[in-house]
Amino acid sequence: MPNKKEYLLEIIFNKLKNTSKKINLEKKEFTEFINFLINNN
């Protein structure tokens, strides 16, 4: 079972992918971005 952060990232990432086709996100890039936001607060 993935940890809570990974689980939330998965949900958010999938929602973004499904709702906005204009956003061309790679999961790795998205995860790095979220980690950056979390770690710099």
C-alpha cells in the first residue's frame, strides 16, 4: 500500500489528467513539483 502522500498525488494527478487535456503532465514531473512545494514551505 502506498503512503498517503503518494496516494494523494495519484488522485490529484489523475484528476488533472482527466479534467484538462491541455495540461500535458508527466507523473514524474508532477511529483517533483509537488515535493518542491511541500519542502519549501
